[in-house]
Amino acid sequence: MSHKSKGINAERDLVHMFWKVGWGSCRIAGSGSMKYPSPDIIAAKKTRRLAIECKVTKDNYKHLEKKGIEELKGFARLFDAEPYIAVKFKGNEWFFIKTGDLKEKGGSFRVDLELANDKGIGFESLII
């Protein structure tokens, strides 16, 4: 399975997780490949909205482009949504990390397992 297919499947799994607990959600196909900023997933329930960028990695860390994070935050402002990075490290469940909690490293941001355990929350805590 290609790297891209793994990411798409992970995004779809998250969409299903939201629907199973009564949230509306959808995956935005082509996010990151058009001139307009858009997250991988949007999810909502009543008056709460989330804009989520998803990452899956076999490593214990993932680098994120600064431009992509700024675009996620800009999109979230337009939709009055909460911007989150959803990251799944191999052998772990999803972690949801607020963009303000990311570690800046040079011209990018880094999310690692230590940060995810310290600042991240699980799916059940996210949907409360």
C-alpha cells in the first residue's frame, strides 16, 4: 500500500469514528493540492466545529510545514472552527494536538510522541 493510500485510509477511518459518535464529518479530497487552504477533515456537532490536518507515521515524530499549519489556522478562523493536528504513530491510537502546542523547529513544526503524550488528547476527550 502506498504512503498516500495509507493517509487516505487513515482519514476515512477518522471520518467514520466521528459519524459513529453522532458528529457530522467529511474528508476533503485534494486538501493541500489546491490554491485554497483546506484541512483534511472537517467535523461538527451542534455549535462546535473542528478543522483537522491528519498525519500517520511509522516513526516517533513528524515534521509539518509551517505554511500548512498557518493555512489550517486561517481556514479554521474563516469557519469559526478549532484547528487540530491528528497524528497516529505506529502502534498508538490517534492523538489530537492544538496547533498552538506544536514545537517550532527551524522553518517547520515538529510533533513527536513525547509532545503527543504531554499535550495531545485522545478521540474520546476531543468529542466531549
